[in-house]
Amino acid sequence: FSKMFSTNSEFRNGIRDAMREDIYDTTPKYANLSEKAKRMLLLPDSSLQGSWRCKGGAWVGAQDVESNPIRMKGLTKVLKDHLGAEAPTGDEFMDAIGKLCGSTPQTHWIDIVGVLDRKISHSWHQDTGRAGPQEDSKTVLLAFPPEDNYEGVGVFSHIVKLENEIRAKEDHPPQEPVLYAEPIDETYIVRPTFQMGKEIIMYRDIDVVHSSPDVAYRSSVMRFM
């Protein structure tokens, strides 16, 4: 998987496009949107969000297991077309990544594009400032590089490891980021490198602050929580 993902743009783009369309088609809040709205939301430079959970999820059709045994139909086809009959289904693929989020995940998923190919100022923040009841909730990033055989920065978010945990206040809205206003010395900024075998990074939100890259160079990065 890793070798093909890093070296084959047809496979990589097929995975991204199929994940986006499958999630769009099975997310309740999109159910009554027009075809025009769907086309706009599925444009490759548009961010899209929903839930990654397939098994036991609340997606459209989940209650009718006989006629809808698989949620991620398009993703399943891409994986099996490129990796063979023994490849995981799209549902297994999504849930396997989602399980990295810990024992009590939010199940939130978003495909982030952001500002590309020009330098922007960092905006350091946490997504939630929480770690879940078992203190094991993690943010998981799956990165999509912009070209085959890419090794370098700009695909993943930039990260600063905190010396001490920072937690959101009890009354802080759970869906709003926790902004970090203190200046950060360049010495502490980690710029994760994308390369074959390093397509995923993960961290507890209370252990880091993060920001978009100095210059984003990617197709997108998918965040699982």
C-alpha cells in the first residue's frame, strides 16, 4: 500500500476522490442538497467533512445492512482494483485509521486543502484541547502529497511539542479550536516530512499546538479524530 500510495498518483487521487464522494453520499446533512451543491463541495480544492466511522456508524443506509453492507463502496473498488481481491474494503480501511484515534473518538473526519503554494503566517492552536475520558484520544493525519515520489515538508501541519499539557477550559465549546497566542521560537517548530512509509502522523491534542505549514505543498491532509 505504502509504495503504491507514494508512487502512483492515479491510486492516490482515486482514494481521495472515492473517500470524499462516499462520505458525501452517506452523510445525513448532505442528503437534501442539490446536484450543483454536490459538484461544488466535491471539487478537489474544497474542504469536506463528515464522520469516518463505518461499522456502527450513523451514516445514511446504515440501518439497512442487507442492502447496504458496505458504506465506502467507491473506496472499496479503488482499493481492490489496485491492490487485488485481498485488499481491505473501504469500510475496513476507514475504521482501521479511525481506531488510531483512541478508545472514545469523536469520529469526526475532514479533508483539508488550505492555502497552497504561498507563504502564510502560522496560527498556532489546538483542535479541541481535550484528550477524552481515557486520556488516549488522538488526532490522526493522513497526508496526500502533490506529486509522485515526493519527500519533503508542506504536506503535514507544523507542530510544537508542549513541555506541559494544555487543556481547554471546561466551558470552551468542544467544536472550536483553542488559540495559542504566545510567540514561539523557531527552534521548537517541527516540520514533519512526508515520504514513503510516513503517510500518517498522530498526537494527543493536549500535548501539542499546530498550524498550517509555512507553505502548503499537498493535495490535502485528512484529519481523523
